[in-house]
Amino acid sequence: MKTAASSVSLSSFGVPLASVRLSWTDWHVAHVPAVQICDLHWDEVPGRRAAEIVLCGFTSCDAVVAGELPHGDARHPHNVRVCILPEDNDRDVFARLAWEAGPKPRRSHAIAA
């Protein structure tokens, strides 16, 4: 099932778009050309009961073609760190970005409640 965030998959120029968030729990979703995301890597972030391994990268705040990344920094343009979730993205787009980031590491430990 596709979410509303994943309904945007190509820009008007036929370039694949990636859906990104400032944090994996943020409800704001922005769409940027996938080629505009750099320094892709896996990062361990706190989850509800255990750490989550999330695909992250950096993109310019000016690369957003739809949606929003409310980051409150007055300097423009600049790079912002974003999270890329599989449920927000076209399967092929996410797979390509994940491939560029390299193998997904295992969780290191559970986070105490």
C-alpha cells in the first residue's frame, strides 16, 4: 500500500524523487530529486524500545520540489540532514539510495526505557 508521501515519485523532468524527513519520526515530508541527496549512510537513532537503523543523507534546502522541511535556519541555501524511509518512497528509489549507502548495519543494543 502506498502512503500519500510516496505518491510523488517523478519530477516534471522525469527525474526520480525521494521523500525525506528531518527525523524518522517527523510527520513533515518533502520530495527532492534523488540525485540531490549526498553522503548517504545508515545511522542508529533512538526508537520506542530499541534503536532503529535509518538511511540518512544530506540535501540542500533549496532542492525541495514538493512538501516541506521546516528547519528554521535563516541562511539559504544550506545542506540539511534528512532521513529516507522505505515506506515513504518508491521501492526502486529507496533500493538505489540504500545500495549507495552500503550494507545496513545491525542494531548495536536495546535502549533502556
